[in-house]
Amino acid sequence: MQQEATSPLIQIMLALVDNMKKSLNPVGVSKDKLSSWARGVEQGNSSLVLYSGCEYQLVPYFLPLLDRLKKSGLVDSKLLNLTLRLKSFGLDVVGLFASLSAKDSDYYNELVRKHLLLLRKVKSDIAILPDELYPGTLLYEFGFLEEFTEHARRVAKVFKERGVKTIITISPHSLEMLKSVYPSFVEGFDFEVIHYLELLTKYAPNLRLSVKEPTSVTIHDPCHLARSMNMVEEPRAILSLVRGVELREVPFSNKRWTTCCGAPIETLLPVLSEGISQRRVKELKESGADIALTLCPFCHANLRNASSSSGLRIMDYVDFLGRCMES
């Protein structure tokens, strides 16, 4: 790929692709950091595997970078233009801009762990792959199909070598990639791919779920989960089993009519993305609910940042559900 592109937007795209080639993820984060959530967690030895797609783990590294882009100005900042001339937006930028706090990293790592721990309450034989790879979503969405194909084959090889038969995804992007896209790019990609909500829906009636005080919640349906994968009833069916919880739908823009959280253009047009996120928070607020539940790491990050002065609490769906578990 040529790195002399004059447009900062094109340079950012090329930098993300360059990171994918070198580090197998768009921000250039080391494998050890992406797998740190699994330290001390029993890996298991099963053909049924939880796949995080590294997306929750990558969010904390995007956030400081995006904040810097918004403060600097995408085109006019001399500092940004200098950075764009570097070969990657990876470790160099993380070192310059992303003073990543342990709190942010620990928070998103804990969300991944909560998915696994909750799912193991209903299916104890779920295994994990500490060396799992990012699915390559940005390569596909930006149109780098040759690079995406090569990366997808590498991901599939990891699954095959570990004897995986069923893949449980926790991100809408990973679900769509593995279930709808990979089979067209990777020959013999015959794994069963499901979303964690499908598993919870099957076993949730066996769980004891309640809240200490009456709580109203609304759901932000992620575009990829609701519109692409048509998965909108599952999260609502599970919430209906939680005693003390009232679901309040967002007027007009819910389920398959959901509106965007501002991703994935945050890496290219952060100011525009922020405006979209703020509009979505306003819509969620109009539901009258105390808490808005998200089912996507990027939706969670965007809406959480945009809701700081709204009075609306943004929570990951699994985080909320885990707190509803009766001991």
C-alpha cells in the first residue's frame, strides 16, 4: 500500500491496515495485552469456544487516540499531520497519545470476563482461546478485501488447529463477520457460529434473576445485531425474566429501526461521530428509563462518552444481567 496519500482520512485507513499486517489488530496492541483478560481464568478443553474478537479489549486503546484527534483537529493540526507520516497508528501513537489508564483497561477486560462467567453458569464446558485474533472487520468495511481474506484465513486456522466446532461470539461485528462474511472468503469455514444471547435465551429460565429495587431500562439495539442479524427479541425475552425490571422502549427508533451510535466512523470523522452519539443518547433518554443497555463494545464506548452530562447510565447488557443474578 502507498503511504503518500494526501488525504488524512486515507492515511488513517492505510495506517490501520498497516497495523493489521504487523500486529493483526488495527491499533497495534500486543497480543499479551489483548489476552490479559484471561489471566487466572480456566481455559477449558472443549470444542465449544467463547470468541471475544478482541473488540472489548481494543476499545480502551481507541478512546485516548480519538480524544486526541478531536482536540487536535483532523486536518489542520501539525502534530496530527506529523503523526500521520509515521508508518503506523500503532504503538507509536499509543505511546504519544494514549496514556492508557489501568482503570480503562481493567474495566473492559472485566466486561469480557463477565460474559464468560455468566455463560459458564448456564453451560459449564465453554472454553476460551487466549491467543484468539481480531476478526479483521475494519479491513472488510474499508474495502481491503485481499488483506481481509488473508487475515480471515489466519483466524480460521486458529479455530481448526484448536478443534473448535461451535463459536460463541459476544460482539455483533464478530457475529456478522464469522456467520455471514467468512464463509464467502474462507473455503471450508463450516463452524457453527452463535451469539451469546442465543445461549442465554435457551437457559435463562433456569436462572434466578432480580434487582434489589425497581429499575427501568431501555435497550440500544446495535445496527449490526438488529438490522444485519435480525436479533432483537432475545435480549428483551431475557429481561422479561428479571423480577423488578421494567423495559421502556425508545420511541420510534428501537429494534430494527434503531439509530446509529456513531461507530465505526469515529476513527475517521471523530467530531461527526460524537454528534451522532449525542443524538442517540437523547433518543435513549426519551424512553424515560434509568439505564440504557448496550450489546456492542463500540456502542458502549461511544454512548458512554456522550452521556456524561445526560443523567442516563450506560451499561453493558451482560454487566447488568450479572448484577441481577441471585446468589
